[in-house]
Amino acid sequence: METELNGNAVRYPQLVGLADEAVQQAINDAVVEQGKIAQRMVTLSLLKDGGAGLQVTYEAFLGGGVFSTVLSAKGVMENGRTGQEYAAMSFHLATGQPVTLDELFTDPDAAVSRMEDVLLSTYLDELSSYLENSDLTPLPRESFNLDADGITFYYPYRQFALLSGYCGAAQFCYDELAGELRTDTDALPAKLGAITPPRAQDEIRQLIEQTVSQGALPHISARLGDGMADLIGRYRLLRTPDQYPGGRYFQLEAPSFRQVLVLSDALSGGWDNSRVEGLLSYRANLFGLQCGVTSSGAWHAILGEPDSSVAFDEALAYDYGLIPGTADYYSFGERQLLLYAGEDGVLYAVRLT
């Protein structure tokens, strides 16, 4: 549904075509209520030309017997002040009942504790200088949405917020949570496609070659060749891009870019003409080659010996946003894949150029 007025807009999802009309109506009513649509429509009608505006947008996912959505309201709130607010929710299409964490995890408390530990050990350092409010814990257990890649938690502004004015959010891919997810065949993770069966080495290599050749890495919504200006407009720039030899690192604000850097050229022609020249992920999972888990011996067995291998000392590693270790380079057509191991021999980062 969409209502526009003088450049402002309220957009929100409504289901159509469900066999059970009562369930459909219950879900649609819940979206309207939890998304504060009535209040947003009143605000929209009262906005004055030239003043602060209002944009209500949404993302939605339908799959695995679940409807999941998150609404974002940015601009004038119902109290008359400017701000930003998320409303995230997920429902079973068969019953209209909300999805709960105990349907996803064998031990929700343990899963939440592990996710909080990950955020405190990685995300806080990444964001610390760009936060208005910085309480990453407790994780907002009732405020999440699901999609094909994973689960995203959305925080209230007073707990976790960025200097951009947006509330904070934290995304976890299903493969990051594999040890916590329920694995019974009739459980929700299986229905969502979150449980990946073991793959043969040949299949892993083929999937890597296919994906890398397309200029992509799994779970990252940017590809080589994408326009930087478009990405910044969609996912928001967290901070001024850092330099590295030959280019710039972009840190985007959207939760799916946690521990992911987007590489561009040196910006000599400005952002408008710059395109994505590389992707660097510290939490990648290349079809089983997983950061923090996989050893260099394991990927050598799958991909063979690298085209070249370079040791990075502390100074060189710092220039490229890495730790001391070894870079293994593999070529797939015009693309180059770097698998980087720390001194412990475990995959630390994946870079595609």
C-alpha cells in the first residue's frame, strides 16, 4: 500500500491471495498496528511544505511458510519530533501467529548470548566512533525479521543508534548460527533453507567459481561494477572512506554490511563516477569455507594450490585492513579471489576483485 503527498510517502505491505482470509486479515492488521500506520497517515496529512518530511518504507520476505517484514519511518514522528524508527515482525502464513526465537534455535538464550558476544567483540569496535547510543546488549529479542540470508535484529533508538539518525540493527547469516539452529527436518530453519547439507569438494569449487565469476560473494548485496553513489544512497555511508594502496575502503551502515568493506578506486573522478572494484569480508562463508573456522589446508584441498601466495607482515597487513598472515590468490576468469589466513592458518578474510 502507498500514499504520497507533496513528496512524502507512507508505504507498507499487505498480503493478498491467502486461502485463509481470516489469517490474511490478522497479519495485515498486525502490520498496520505494529507499524503505527494510522499515526503515520495522520502525520503525513499535517506536514507543511518546506518543513521536515516523512518517508515510511519497507522490506518484505515471503518463504518457508513465513511472511516477514521491517518498516522504517524516517522524518517527523507522531510526537512531532524528527527521528527514525523500525518496526520488524514475522508471521506464520498458516496461522497468523508471530514467529518466535525458540522456533529457530535449540537454546534461544545460548544463541542470543553468542550473538551478543560476537557484536561486542567485533561490531562495537567497527562502529564505536559513529554511535549516538551504543548499548548493543541486550539484543532486542522481540524485534527481528527474517529473509533468505539470515536474521536481523532492530534496536530502539535510545539503546543503539548511529550518528546518521538511524536506529541500530544487527544481522546474522544463518551459516554463522549453524551450531545454534534447530536441525529437525520439520523445524522452521529447514523450511527457510537455512540448513545446508554437507557439500562435496567438487561442488564447493564449482559454486565458488560460478559466484566469483559473477563478481559476487554470498550474502552481500553489492557486486563488482555497481555504482558507488547508488550503494551509498541505498545503504548509507558510515564514515569517510579509508585509503588503501590504489583505492578506498567504504564502510556502509546497513546491517548486512557488518564486517564487510566495499572497495573502490582512489576517487579521483569523484563518487558519482566510481564503481565497486572489490569486496572484503571478515565473516564470509564461501559455501563451507568460513572465516574463523576453515584452515588453509582445507581450501587448498578444494581449490588446489593458489596461483600465488604472499606473506603479509604487520606493516603491509595494516595497509590493507588485515592482520599479519598469508594471502592466497586464485584467478577465476577476470576475477581474483584472495583467501587470507592469519598466522594461525585459519581463514581471516575473503577479498574479491
